[in-house]
Amino acid sequence: MDTEQNSFLRGILEDYSNEPDCEFEPIFTDDRIINLFNYFKIPGKGGDEFRLKYDGDARYYHLLLNDPHLALYADTIISFYTPYKEMLKRTTGVIYHKCNKPFDELIEKRNEPGFKEVNDQFAMFIDLYFTAGNYLLLPERKMNNDRYQCSEDRIDKSLTECFPGGELSKYFGNSNGEQLGNIEKWVEEQRLEMLFEGEKIEKTKIIPFNKANPFASYKTMTDEELCEFLDGAVKFIGQRNAVLGVNS
């Protein structure tokens, strides 16, 4: 079935295959794992123009808004590879660092014991990964790197860091009052209200994906908590797609 997400990802891979210095042939297939890791194989080089074409978040907003400057403020709401790597380490005993470009090996081993179990666990998340519900615009482009450092690119933890005193609060103004006002405006613009109890945009109202152990790092989560986080991520992205009027 050629879903909206499949068409979007197919477009990325097909465009890259037409690059004059294309490093591999990223053929779109019926296998979600092959397609995902072919996407990750696209080298991160070429500057802003390259990112607008081949980074899913920036490409999505560039196509939607036709504004290349604003599209570069894009980010992924919940990144795939960090929790995937952690769960894969627990089932295979091997750490597949993204910087080592393990994607051909991950494609080759996708149906082997350990790998298949993890891939099956992440199947629903992968099916939502390239949808509008998993993208947002940051208030400042520089926030992208800081967001990963303090929250592993997970939206529930990111929100805690946006409020006064948090690592990301500096991107919302100088005073507490200014930060609180800008956070509320940003949350509403990005349709993130559902992550707050009663949609009251307050730090104490943030709904974590892990109930008993909120905002823990992936490494310190139990296996059950990793699964709980994954379920929460799938539910949230699906809900946000519905709010945005997107079929997921």
C-alpha cells in the first residue's frame, strides 16, 4: 500500500539516487527496515541545501511551507535510533553506533534472532516515523543540538527542559515570565498541548511516557520501561497526526 509516508520516504530515496555523486543505490522496497536504513545511509553532508532535500524533518517543512529558512528550524519529535540502539544492545550484546555506519549490516541481519524481535517491536514506530506527527519547528535552529544533549530528542523530556531553569529555557527568552509566555505560544503553535494534563501548559502538568520512572534516560530504563516508552511514542505521534489532520 502506497501510504502518504511511503510516498514521502520514496521521494527522498529516489531524489538521492539521482545525485551525481550518489554513494549507493537507495531502492525503495516493501520492507520498512530496508527503507529506513537506506535513509540513514544517506550521508549527512552538503550543507543546508542538502538537508532540505534529504533530512525528513527539514524536507517536510520545506515542501509544506515553501520557506527554506524556516524549514531549517525543523526537528524530529522522537528520534528512532537512540532507543533502537539501546534495545538492540540488550538483545544482541552489540552496540551499533550510528557514527560507524552499521546500516548495511543491520539490513543484512534484519531477520536474524534478536534483530527481528527488536525490528518487530519498533515496527509501529517506524510506520509513523516519517509522518507530520513526528516533526516540529523549534523556536531557534541552534536548539537542535542542545535538545539531543539534554533529552535524547524525546519530546516529553525536552519539554521539561524548556521551562525556566531548564537546559533549553534560554531559547524562549531571558526572564521567567518571558520564557513561560513563549513556551505556551510555541506549544500551542506546534500542537503539543496533549502532552499536558488538561492541556494546561505548566511544567508540573507534563505527561511523561514512563509513568513510574519519568524522564529516565534510555540506558537506565528497564526492558519493560523501554517498551512502555515506545508504546507512548506511538500513541502520541498517532494522536498528533489526528490533530494535524494527517492520515498515519
